Amino acid sequence: MKLSLCAALCGLWTIAAAGELTALADSMRFDASGMVIEAGASPPSRSIELEGARGGYVSCQVAVKLARPGGYRLSVDAFPVASGLETDVYREWLHWVPAAKRHYPDALIPVRTPYSGTLPDPDNRVAGQTAQAFWIDVWIPERARPGAYAVTVRLNGDGTESSMPLRVRVLPGAIPADDAVAIDHNSYGTSWFSSQYPKLALAPGFYDSEQFYELIHAYHRLFYEHRGVFHQLGYGHGGKVGPEFAPRLEGSGKTRRIADWTAYDRHYGPLFDGSAFARTRRGPRPVPFAYLPVNPEWPASFLWWGEAGYEREFVNVMSAMEGHFREKGWTQTRLELFFNHKKRYKGFPWDGDEARFARDYAYMKEYARLMRAAVPAGSPVKFVFRADVSWTMERQFRELAGVVNFWVCGGGMFSWYREALPALKQRGDIVWIYGGTPPVSEPLSHMATDPLRTWQMGVDGFVRWQTVDPGPDPWFQSNGGGETLVYPGDRFGVRGPLASIRLKAERNALQDLAVLKALGSREEAARRFNGTIPDEWWTARPAIADTDPDDWSNATIDDAEVRSPKFANIDADAWKRVREYAMRLAGEAH
């Protein structure tokens, strides 16, 4: 049976009653007893058969299952060096989710094989555990020759030995380097390093050390390797900026100036020139987007708002930033002027984020004027004015035309305004939508829903608003993972983040979307995913959209966001069907 990119059907290789190896696709998961979590998953197969396009990953899972407690040894053969194929193996951590009253695998701990372990795993502490799952990634470089390759997975356990073939068919097509859509993974500052990496953070001088900046870059690298974008907002609701997120300033009024670039350049230089990604499989390239430290309190003091002193401070500093970026050649990243505060936080008297009242638009128009005064016409530096919008987005599209040129819109509400998208795109604006992250208790196919929705709607990107907060005790009392796709590696001696199964599933879907954008059709992808047509990924304009947003409430908005029942329960094989289509196209490519 032919399988699709990054997938193997649930395969079974039974050995002596004392132990066994089982295999699953990347779209399903094992529980602590070796059973499949996802309902309605594909039927078993007796071997792992993967196929994938060049320049990407294929993935599967294997589980070691023992009839009684004891040790085991798992190994995965290396592919021939000449093939270029490389294998990464990860041990899957089982997280107890109290709300669901069960364990779910998610965090992936990198291991080398042969790997020796014990069941039950003494570290994971799952009572009655009889199976340990491992995630296997196989990297197919673009230079790989199309054809069939095979290695063997071996298990020694409970006095028995068994093996399982892992076959990979490399297709003629290559995955485009550029993604069909940008998938953004948002975060806030670096204060959370102290709780997630106590072994590092307690070291004297950590926040001014190479380890500190390397940790920041490690997060960027992990998301980049998984075809994502990583954002860190460097200031709080009161305007205080972390020292690593902005150059150090001195003076006031006409003497306001940048005194020191050291911390800023250590942080952003490798991101803006791409050198932070030099050792990745995707190769070096500058980050496509980054927040600026600009807020009402930086670089000018809000005490002087509306006075000449505010303009002088703002223009002096932003003009110097433009010159520094231009001199360094940092001209490929879109640098975002973005306001994250809300009036109710009592830092400033207007809403920058999700502005609801039209009177607040005047502040945005003034900042656009200040930027024009600071940045010379024709500058190669890519400054953009970003606004995250919801309540009054339709009005903002009209009244802030020429001011805001990067819109990040509430996904459900934006689906009411289909007619607005062509006008926004025609004037050159960037349009993203935003939402949350599926928790570990949802089927893995849900990780593909938002990327597919973004592509179906024709918008440029999707923001997962918080993706690095696994909660105070993700290992033994998980909050469900809805605000993280990565885990701190500190517990396992890793000085950086660990990927999750859900992040792998998202990456594999993004690979497929890149192929589909180049070779396929939206109609066929939608049909295979959940029996829809592209029009169904939009929502009919509700009556509330033609009323005054001042009269709206969260309840009336929720009532208006009615979606097709076809989106209520996405089955476990939804993305597998889309992948099969993408891989058929990749197999036909020349």
C-alpha cells in the first residue's frame, strides 16, 4: 500500500509474546499501553512504508511493548551516507492531563540509538505503562535521488529480538523552500526563561551571557526548522522594554539618542542576517518578521505626547535605527511597528491592540506620520505598521488605509468580510488571521486546520498567539498544551526547547501545503480534508456586522460566528487524505 509524505499507516510487526514492535503514522498517537488514541484511524499495516518529496521530512512512530516490566534496547539503522537521508529519533513523553483524566504523548526528547530503556519508564512515572513510543523523522535532502531506500528498526527486550523494515520512497518532486502561508508562533519577552530553565538562569550573569542569546536563537531555530515563524514581543503593557529587545538610549528631547547597540545586535544580528540558521537543514535565511521595541513609552516618553519633545525623541531614535539597519544590510526582515497595550491595563489612555473605539485611530495616524518623518523615502529597510484587529476591523480597513499595512485579524470575525480581502491585497497590505493552538486532547489532524484555512481563504499567514507556555508542571499536571508547541529541555539536559508531536504534525502539513500551492488545487484539498468547498471556509456576513460595534458583546459575536458542521469533528485521517493528493502530485513532478 502506498503511503503519503511524512506518514506510515498503522503497522504491526508481532514477535514473541514477551514483546513486540508496533508502528503508527504521524497522524495518530500511542497511549501508555500501546493502543491507538485517535478514533477512526487507518487500519493496521505490517510494515512501515513512507514516501516523500525531496527537501523535507517523512515521519512515523514506533512503540516498544513488553508483556512484563523490564529493560529493552531499540535501534534504528542509519541510511547509506550516499543517499543523504538522515534519521532523528525522539522518545515521546506521556503528559497527564487532569481535565481529560488520561495521558497524552506530546514532548519529544531526542535520543541516540541504540537506546536502552525500561518499562515502566522510571522518569515518566506512568503507573502500569507497558509501551514506550518513539517518533522517527527521516530527512530527505533536495539532492537525494528518487528511488527506494530501506533500513531496519530492531528491538531487544525481555529475552527476545525482533525487527521491522522502514522503507522510504523518495519522489521526483521537491518541496518549495517558501511556504504557502506563514505560520507564526507568538511569545512574550524572556522572563519565562527563569522558570523553564532554572539550571541556566541561576548562573551568575546569565542574562548577559552567550548562553542567554543562544537560548533565544534556539527557539527561533526550532520553529524555523519546522517551517514556522517565531515572534517575541519585547515590552510589557506599561511600555517597559527588555534590554535585549532594544538599543540602550540616553538623553531627552533633542539630545535623545542611541548610546549602545551591543545587546540588540547580539540578539537580532544573527536573526536579521540569517547566520543563526547556518547549521540548519533548511539553510540560512533572515527571519521574515520581527517586532520593533516601539511602544508609547519607547523611544519617546509618553509624558511628552502631543508636544514637540515627543516627536523629536521619536524621530531621532527611529532615524538612527533606520540608518543602522541599512548599514548592516538588514533589509529582508519586515520590522513591525506594533502596539500591544489596552486602555484597561491602565498604562496608556488608548487601545493599541484590538482597538474598539474610533477615537483611538488618531494615535495610529500620528505614529504613521512620525515614522514618515523618521524614515527617508525609498529606504530599503522594510518597516511595516502592524495592527491586530477584531471589533472594528472593517472600519479600520477603510479609515486606516495608508496607515496600517499589516493586518492581523481575528480569524472568525475576518471570515465575515470576504469582500475586504481583494481590496487589502490590491493596495499591498499583508493580511494574517489569528487564533489558538489545538490542545493535546484533540486529534492531530486539527493541527492542519488553521494552516489549511489560511491557504483556502487566500490570506498570508496565521498567528498562534502563545506557543511557549507549557504551564507550571507540564510533565505531570499538564494544562492541555493549548498555549505551547514546545517544551523546555532543561529537565533532560538540553539547553533549548524540545519540539512536540503537534509541532511535527504542523510542519508536515506545511510541507504538503507548499507542494499543493505549487502543483495542486484548493478545491481538491478542501474536498479531501472534510468534504467542503473553498467557499465554506468563509462565513456568511451576519446581521451583526451591519450594526454599531459599540453595541456588540462577546456573546453576540460568538452567536454570529456560526460555522458549517463539517468543521465540528475533523476525523483522524483528514490530513492523510490531503497528503496522499500532494504526494501524487510530487510523484508526477519532473
